[in-house]
Amino acid sequence: MRVAVTGASGFVGGVVCRAAAARGWQVHAFGRRPGTGLFTPVAPDGTDGLVGTDGRRAVSYRSWDITGPVPGDLPEVDAVIHCAGSVTDWGPKRKIIEVNLGGTTQVRRAFPGARFVHVSTASVYDPFRPTVMAREDQCPARRYVNAYGTSKALAEHVVRDTAVILRPHAVYGRGDTTLLPRVLGAVRGRRLWAVGDGRQRISLTSVSNLAQACLLAAEGPVATGVFNVADAEPLVLDDALRWILRERGVDARPAYLPAALVTPPAAVVETAFRLLRRREPPRLTRYAVGHLAVERTLDITAARERLGYRPSPTSFAGAADW
């Protein structure tokens, strides 16, 4: 099996590359960052890569910004797993759409004959209403809070007839640069401040479960379709936060504020950050408030039945080392 993986220098893409290599697949990895040290050990010929147990190079890595020119000598592959994209909910709308829509379109065109697995997001569901065991047909929303949801919905529209689309929610695990840092960044003294009442249920997606879904989509009998991807069962937000704090050894406990109280100041802070042209996001945005204050759960029946997806339960065991 020959597979191209975009976003290989990032969190999800790197895990997908290693999972594919572990199956004995030939992996052509592409990422925006320079490749030195991304995959170790270095291949025998001195280029970046990951050597398999048989001494052959299982992963070869090349730098490619998907918003830039397409390399002229792309390999022939059986499938593309498109993990590259902007995952921030903050930043210039034009740039986010350029990466998530324009980049996806370019990658799809660059590999016209290959199966295409597009890693999207559950943020394409309506952000203004609770997501209660959402099915794949409950999308797109009429409007989104920010450019991230908009850009991912537009990208899905472009590839939907020729791709397997995966919608994970709140991806976590070793190497996570988004979810866990935000949770820990909300700790003030002995309180972890969150929105809602803590009883809302959420679906989370471990990066290993997402990688499993990516490989199933790349080689299975289903060539097109949309699939939610999450851990085996949802869990209660308060339980998840306490588990994370315990595993990380943080002496704090969750404390909750009503969304109605937090949303107006979040809007004011966002406006101030934009006027000041701050590149880093505020600690609290309206997107984060709306995303955490209500239930966000996914129905993963389709992935189980059609892809053969067998997810493990949510676990933060070992999070002290993440």
C-alpha cells in the first residue's frame, strides 16, 4: 500500500505516518516544516525518513507548503490522507480559508487518481445549538462563529463527491498542541475555569483512534462518504477535566461560569485583540465558550458499520508525559 500523508510535521499527520509505517505501508510524508529530525532514525541514504524493521525506508519526508506550488515529481500513490490544515480558531480569515479550502483543493488536484481521505472536523456542525449524538447528515450549518468552521465546511463541499471525509472532535494524545494546552492554560491558582455546569457530555477523539479511522478509510471498500470519528463513548466534561488534572499532577479542581455571563466579555476581548492586531488568541473566545458550554456528542454508528471502526474508550492515562 502506497500512501501520501499531508500535515506529516503536525500532531495528527505524524501519528498517521507512524501508524501506516507500522502496517508495512510505503509512506510519502509531506509537511510545511523542514524535515530534519521529524522522523528518526534517518534513512540510510542520509535523507529524512523512518526505517522499517526490514531495513527499507517506510516513511520518506518532503517539505511542501500546500498553499504554494505543487512539487513537480509527486509519487504515484494508492491513497492520500489529508491531515494538513489550520486548526486555530483565531487569525486572519483570508489565511485560514487559503489553507483549509485552497490547500485542500490543491492537494486533491495533485493526486487525481488516488483515493482521498480528508480529515475534517466536527466543528462543521451548528455551533449555535447543542450537538447531541449528531449524525453526518446534520451539516452544514447556516453560519459559523469563525473562519475555522467556515473553511472546513467549504473544503468538505469541494471534495465530498470524491473523498472519504472524517469528522473528529477534540483530538487529544501525545504531541497535542491545542486541546491540552488550552485546558491547562485555564488554570488559575487552584481553579480550572470552564463554562457551563460541568454536566454536559462531550465526545473526544484520541489521536490513535483517529489514525485507525484514517487507515481504514484509505484501504477499505468505502471510497466516498462522511463519517464521525470519536472515542467509544462520550463522557461528562467535569469527569474529563478532573482526570486530566489528576494525570498531570495539577492541584486544582474545575469551577464553572454560566455561558451568558462569559460570552459578552469574550466578545469585547476578541474585538480588542483584533484592533491591536494580536497574533495570539485570547484565553477565552466565543468559539470556545459555545463549544464547551453545551453537549457536543457524535453518533459514530456509520464509522463502526461501514469502515469497521473499533474505537478504544477515552483515556488520559500517561498524560503526565504528553
